[in-house]
Amino acid sequence: MRILIAEGVVVTTVAKIIGDTPEMVMKVYAYSLDDEELRATKILSSLIKLK
């Protein structure tokens, strides 16, 4: 499910697919979101430096 979250699939959709609650999906796979936040921050930082 980490792949789905990393690809931007909404947490409620992931939960429905695996038969779990959105809260449980967030609890179990939240580290995936942390990875994506770090990646997004690095991208934004590099874009800002270009200007």
C-alpha cells in the first residue's frame, strides 16, 4: 500500500481497497508520507534556488 500512497492515491481509497479504516492506514503507512514530504521539500528548495 505504500506504493499507492506514494503515487498520490487518497488514503480513504487505499483503506477501502484493503478493507481497513483510513486511520489505521495512516497509522501503519504514515512513514510513507514523511518520505514524500521530504522529497517535495527538496524539489521546492531546488526550484526556489533557480530563480
